[in-house]
Amino acid sequence: MTSYLNGKQVLITREKSQAAHFSKEIKKFNGQPLIVPLIRIVTRNNSENEAILSNLDKFDWIFFTSINGVIYFFNQLNDHSKINDKKIAVVGHKTRDALMTFGFDAHFMPTVYNAETMAEEFVTTYGKADNILFVRGNISRPSLLERFTKEGISYSKIIVYDTRTNIDADKMLKAIDYSELDYLTFTSPSTVKAFVDLIDKDLLNQYRTLPCICSGTTTEREAKSHNFVETYDPEIFTIESMIDKMIELTHMEAY
């Protein structure tokens, strides 16, 4: 199989600070990235968070389900040694990598990187665990919390960041000719929603026909709910796997 994207134009919709690495990887494989950050991440630092962070002693486990959760949690935690004795769960290896940059490692990571598997495998392995702190964003899915409520496991949650639509992306999208794009990429349900909200409604049906590479089953489900016709969800939820899928599709097109 060829290992190149052969000049294909790829729309990157993820948040600005995380788009640079994605862009670099696409260029490495002879693709042309177009960065239009559809969302922006804003820290949520309030009195409620301060109260939770000052009383971490009562928690046995801390759950991280995103890279942003790790970053914004530690940015708000003045004394990182407060969690030296905590057990930590992460949703996948990218989240674990982010955790390790702060000097910590995970005690639990599911075999498949999604919330449903994380809940099932954690409950199976640590069914009697209690006193859990979920580190979340404002639009994080409730599936983990619902499962833990069902199991009667006590937990608290802390929302450390808010995901908002980047209204500046509207102008950027208008400057792009959809007919020149080869792939759309979405790394979260929020990027799909922002795209649908921001794109010119007269053009939306045409964009829906473009190959849509999604990171994760939840993101793909969101894209399908908005009638994107050709969606792909790599087995591993990483940008590297998304690029591998685009290379595979490019190769198939050539034959």
C-alpha cells in the first residue's frame, strides 16, 4: 500500500492548540491540511472547583476521559502532590500520555477507548471501588456517570473546562471551496455539531457527501445523525489511525 495522501486536502476541525500536530502528520504523508478550529476550550475555574480541589483527600480514584481533562485539571491544581496516593483511570493511551507529562501514570485503562467499555471493565475489575472523582468538560457524555449510579458507586464530578463553538470559524469556512476538499475530519461530537451550525446551509448537503473521518464511535454516530453519507471510524481513536484510514482510501481510489 502506498504510504502517501498524494496531495489530498484534509479539513482539520479540532481545537487550535491540538490542530498543529495533526497538520504536521498530514504534511508528513504528502497531504494538504486546512485548519479551521471549530471549537475552543476555555478553563472553568470557580469556587465550586476550588472547594473540590481543596478536599481531594476524600477521593480514592480520579477518572480522566480526555486529554483536555488532564491538562485543565492539573492547571487548576496548585499542589500536584495532593494526588500522589490516588488511583487514576484514563480512557486511552493519549490521555495516559498527557497524564504522564505531569509525572503520573494510570492504574486502569480500558481495552477499547470509549466510555462504555471503560465503565464495563472498571466495574468488573473494581466493583467495590468508591469515592471517585470524574474530571469532565461541560459537554462530556453521561454514560460513565449513569453506569456508576446504577451500580450504587459513590462519585463526584468536577467540570474543569468548557467547549464552545469558535464563531471565528464561520469566516474561515466561507473561504474554503468544498469542491477542493477530499476529506473532512472530526475528533469529537462537538466538532460535528459546530460544523453543522456554522456551515452555509445551502452547501451543507454537498459537504455531507465528502468522506468523513471520525475519531471514535460517538463522533461517527454524531456525524451520521446529521446525515453525513460516507463516515469512517478507525478502530483505534487516534489521529494516526485517522490518517491511516485516509491513506487507505486514497490508495483504493487509485485502483
